[in-house]
Amino acid sequence: MNLGDQLEQLCRSTTQTLWLVAPFIKQVTLKRLLEHVAPEVTIHCVTRWRLDEIVAGVSDLDVWLLIRERPNSTLWLRSDLHAKYYRGDHQALVGSANLTNTALGWSPRPNLELLISSELLPEFEQELLTGSVMVDNSIYEQVRHMVEALPPQTMPKMDSMQFTPASSEHDDMLVMPIEAWLPMLRRPENLYTAYIGEWDKLGTGSRIAAISDLQALDIPMGLDREQFEAYVGVQLLQKPIVRQVDQFVETSQRFGAVRDFLKTLPCSAQEGFDGNMAWQSLMRWLLYFLNDRFDMATPSHSEIFYRKLK
């Protein structure tokens, strides 16, 4: 029995809740598995969307279209996901296999992969969703538009090295939990300056903030400015607090309302949190990296921030 057969059997035997968790998910593979899932089963599907991986074709945005058609089913994105975890009711499988035909043994030249039985991992499932964002049509259309704007030949190979600062200023830097992350760099246009290593153009505080942000965004090396800014935009949409603000400003909000909203979120528990500065920085990032999604008006000298795409 190959790994795909194991997963099909798991899907067939599930009567209540199915978890499908993998960084790479191909539409044809997911469709084959879902054909074995009863319609009354609740499905939690978790993956990640990175611009280079989508453009390279190793993972498909259109898995959302499959999930959207099913009742009781949700698709989640977690930007730092590496785990492969499949659970149907009281049975679980963990290992190395993504939800692709090559990984599951359904292609002429399959990978050598592993899936083994595991105990249930409720703490992992809880932590997984805490740092994830739920996909809706707005997120899907936004990412699809950004992918289509970059022809495949413009992206570096997937195995490009991730950003590593050539500076000692990142030593002992605290890593912010994904569910509490907000950008530190005050001027988002300087993020690319740091990415290409032009440190002499940045002050010490900006260098430290940029290093923290670049590491949190997990960006591969070799991108030009257009690719870089699109990549950052896609990663931002997968950060939980950014997504919560995204939903909050679907109805136009004044500066103070968003600032106060941030004070209710996990970011406010971070040492030195300042609601005004946090929202000023995030607002600048959203207007810079996602300017086709967000806008701001200033009637009577009051900043009104809103989402253009519903």
C-alpha cells in the first residue's frame, strides 16, 4: 500500500473531523482525496502560500475552490508551516509527505516519503490554528492577482537561500510569536534596502528592525524590488494580526479605532507596545505593500483607513 492509499483509507474511515496539513497541496491530489470524504465530515485544511512556490507550481491556490464547495470545510494559511499531519477522528499520520501526487506515490516517478501512525496531537492542532489565518474569496483573489502579475520566469528557483543578515545586530534578538507579530520597521520602503545589504543607508534602529522583519517574513534571496514587494504582500496576508486588522477595516475606521483594536490583540502583550506607533507602522506597510487592497482618506484632518477589496 502506498502513502496515497493510506490517506484515502483514512479519508474513507473518517466520520466526524478530518485534518489535512501540509505546506504543499496540489489541486488534483486534494480532489482525489476529497472524493473519499463523506459530505458531513468537518475538514480543516492547513497549508502555506509563498509566491515562489505558487509560481513554481509545487502548490496550488485553487485548492481553495475545492474547499469552498464543501460544507463544513475551511482552508487555513500558516506562513511558517513545515509539518505534514493528517488526522481522521481518532487516527493520525505524520511524516514527510505533502499532498502532491509525487509525494503520495501517484506519479510515475514518486518521491521516497514517510507517513507513520501517531497519537493524536491536540496541542499541535491548537497551536497550528493560533498562528493561522482563514482563507476567504478576498484573500484568494488578492494572492491570485499578485501571482498572475509575475510571470514564472521572473522568480528565482525555490531552493534560493533565505535572507540571512550579514550583521551581528541580530544576535540575541527576541523572536516575536507569529500570532503577535507586527512590523517593527517604521519606513517600509527601507525594507528592500536592508534585504539587498545596503546597511550604510540605514540607522542602527532601522537595521535592527529590518532584520527582525525580514526574518519573520522568511523571504528567499535573489528577488528584484517588484518581486520582493509582491512577496512581502503575500506574507503579510498570512500573519494573524494583519488578517484581523484586514477584516476590521472592511468597514472604514478612524485611526484611533484601529489603534484601540490592536490593544485587544496578542501584540499588545509584547514589552514596550505602543498602540499609536504600532498602527502607524502597520498602516504604512499595508499602504505600501498592498496598495491595491487598502487606502486612506483624510477628511477634516482625520485619518480614515479602509479596505478597497471586499
